[in-house]
Amino acid sequence: MDDLARSTFPPKLLKYIEHVEHRTKRRTRFEYVDGFNLSGNSFGFRLDPHSLCIGVIRGNNLDDLRAERSIAHEITHGLLIYGLGYYALTVKETASDEDIQHLSLLSFIDDIVVNKIIQEQGFPVFGATYYEMLNKEIQAARYGVDIYDSSYSTLFKRRYMASRYILSWGAIQYYDLDPDDRNLLTEFLRVFQKAFPRPYMVAKDIEELILKNDIFSTVGHKHTLENIIKQWNLENCCSLDCFKT
């Protein structure tokens, strides 16, 4: 399947995949899955002993033009871990399903770094669905409507909402944005702070950690994750490990 999929990729994506494979000394592998720990994702990266493994929700086509940015994003997670020496979360067997859900959420720290790298490679910072969701969140915040998944626990929802805030804040802080996108992201931060004070306090703590540590370095990235894991009481259900090859 992988060789067939690769033959349909646009040249820019194929060139980038080959670059990451060269840096990591690993071959990309796609596998179809039924879902991820976090809803709403069509693609996801997972640790694998031998390959750059990208999960794809069944029904999504790899040759869809909308998948190009997602594939570039996910393979860059592999570049961070296997090529650049960033530390990755390893979930312990004793972790509960709820613990795993919270740990999966922490990928938003990596996402800030990943999105900067793919922008430098000519890919969009965010997919179209991100801005669609952002517009919905802005309207919901203005009118005090909760549009987030009702199955989430109160604590997880608060942290999930904080992660949404930090992704937007990080984009303004670190990316080259056109004025319309920057204005949209700025408006989201403004209405979020007013409408959701408790999630904002969680986000503010993370923002301070990111500013204190350089998450674009392996040491600063690790320190940031270590502090969040401690603040979120997840120390007993995971470890941070280096898998650089």
C-alpha cells in the first residue's frame, strides 16, 4: 500500500517524506485505524520500533489533496523524535484509559514545533478545518455556548480547551501569518480569555512555561513537558524517552 500511495503524492510532499526518511533512517508506513484517543483527527503519528508509522482513519484517501498537509505534519512528529532527538512520551502499562487520553492531549506542545517546521517547508500551518472550528469557537465564546464534546470530563475539557488556546497563541508568537489569519487567531484569544476563565488559567500556566523554556530545543521541550506532566499529576503513568536513531 505504501509504494502505491507514494506514487500518487505531489512532488513537494514526496520530496519532504524522502528528506525525513533520510534524516531518521526509517521508511514511512501507513496503517488504517478505526480511531484515535482524541476525536476529530483523521491522521496520527505513533511510536514504532522500525518505521515512521502514520495512522489513517478508515475512509480517508491518502491521495486527497487535503491530506497533503496532514501527512507532512504527522511525519514531522517522527522527524522530531527519531531525527532531531526530541523526547517522546511513553505510556506505562499501569496508565488508565483516562490517563492515556490526557497524555495524548500533550501532543499540542509538539504541534507548535511541528507546524513551524512544515511552514518552513512550504506547507500550511493549519488545515482548513482548523480555521472552520476556530470560527465556531469564536461565535460560541461570544454567546457563552459550550460546543465541546459532552463526553469529556470537566478536567479533560478544561485542558483540551487550554490546548486550543495555546495552539492559537503559539501561531501568533512563532509563525509567519497573513493579516487575516493573525486577526482571526487574535480574536479567538480575546474572546476565550473573557468567556472561559478557568481553561484560560490552565493555558496561562502553559504559556509561561513555553516562554521560560525554548521548546524549539530538545532540552527546553523536555523541561516544558516535564513541568506540565507534574502539574497535571501524570508522573506515575508515563516516562519521557529519547529514541533518536
